[in-house]
Amino acid sequence: MAESNMNNRREFLKKTLVGGAGMLALNAIPNEVLAKSNMVKITILHTNDVHSHIDPFPDNHPKFPGLGGAVRRAALIKKIRSEEKNVLLLDVGDIFQGTPYFNMYGGELEFKLMSMMNYDASTIGNHDFDNGLSGLVKQLPHANFPFINCNYDFSDTVMAGKTIPHKIFVKDDIKIGVFGLGIEMEGLVDKKMYGNTIYLDPIQKAAEVTHYLKNEKKCDLIICLSHLGYKYEYKKISDVELAKHSKNIDIILGGHTHTFFDKPISCKNMDNKEVLVAQVGWAGIRLGRVDYIFEKKSKKMTSEGYSIKISKKSIAI
């Protein structure tokens, strides 16, 4: 029933805002039309598991011919920002490791490029520890955006004080709470790489943080940056399990499992409300986009999301 109501709301908004053109996508509704209708559009852009892929894949690559590339991603982001008033650009970790750029520069180039693209925030993936805690700390000055995580306790490490558990962004009076979760590193990452980092239960920490963001800070939209992975065949905490055990999360932007979604999937939370789960594969070959439209007075929202292949055709460079 919740999903049916959400679909009905989408169609109602489209018809109301564009005079009956019900097939018009939310992202295509002009901002001036929204303003006249007392609506606000928020555009969320997201990446995950870029893994130091700075250059596009070669045109003869068997799986991803000509896809990706930091320059193309930057151009696409710039184009979207020129068209939309309220944009948030977020990353879900595993920024490091995967090409000789990381071997040579240790993550400096990746952080500098993300800073040039004006990322608003990122969480931390397991491969971001591949040069150890000191290697990560060394590169942090090159990032002009915060790293958000609430379930890694870094207090007895050199990363102490280098992350924040959550951040609130305000766009056109819409309060957007963003928090981050990381995967359990024991058995996945060499102990010497993460040292005395303590892993805390992500479902419990998510419940605590989202209760604070929703009930005390009155956030209208709550986003989780999750490097837990989409789902597993065996018993392991994943984005799907997190969604099922949550109450206040609106969307989980995921990573780790390199899962390609053409558009977000829908899960039901503990209150039988819709939680979106999105992920855009790996290597920076796609950019995720989710558009939310809010009614200013009631703060009721509807959404539409999809992923964009980054190629020569996606934007003229």
C-alpha cells in the first residue's frame, strides 16, 4: 500500500505541476514551475567504489568500453548543477585502490579531484584503509569535504576526531540529515591496517543517529551513506537488512558489493514505510541521481531516481 501511495503521489505531482503532462519525469519539471507551486526540488547525486579509476576504460574494454573517467564525471556534475538549484553530491567510500594512481600517489589525486568536483561528503570504505590509518590521515588534508561515519570508534587511533557521525545540510528550508556506516573489518581488512578501530553495530547506531536527526533536529530527509553492501546469501548486515530494521531512513546510498542499479529499489521499514536503496556499481562508470520534490508547507515528498552512464555520449566534453 505504501508503494502504491508513493506512485500515486508522483503522478499527482507531475500532473499538477505540468498541467496534465503526467509522463514528464520529476527531474524535468522546471524550477520556475516548482517555485510557483510552492514546491522544492532536491537533487541527490551519488557515487561509490570508484577505486582510483581516474581515466575512462578503453574503447575496446570487453565489459565497460569507453565508460567512466573523472573529467567526464566532473563535466556531468557541473551540467546538472547548472540546471538545478539544490544539489548534494555524496560518495559512499572505497575511493582508494584499483589503479596505479593509488600506488603512486596514495590517494592524494583522488581526494583532490573530488574536492575540485565539490563533493559535499563521503563515508569510508574498507579499501580506504589499504595504506593503513596513517596513510588515510596523511591524505585527509587534500579533501575539502567531511568524512561521515557513526559506527567506527576511532578514539584510540590517529583517526580520532577526523570524522563526524552525521551532518545536516539545509537547502531551500529543507533539512537533510546525512550519516554514514562502515562494514565490519575483521576478516576483511588486515588488523594492522585499522589498528584499534572499534566496530559498532550499524543497525543500533543507525537507530540512535536517525532518531536524533528526525526527532530532535527535525530533518525532512534522512540519507544513509552505507558501505555495508547491498545484500548477502549468508547472515551479514546489509543495506536490505538495515532498511528492514530502520524507522527514519528515507534512502540508503550503498556501496561495497559493486551492485549496478538502473534505479533505486524499494524496501519496507519497521513501520511499513518505503526506504529506497541505491547503488551505482563501481569504477566511476555511473553517476546516481535521485530527485526529491517537497511540498513546502506539509514537507510531504515524492522521489524518482536513476543512474547515468558516464560516457562520451552522456555529455559533450
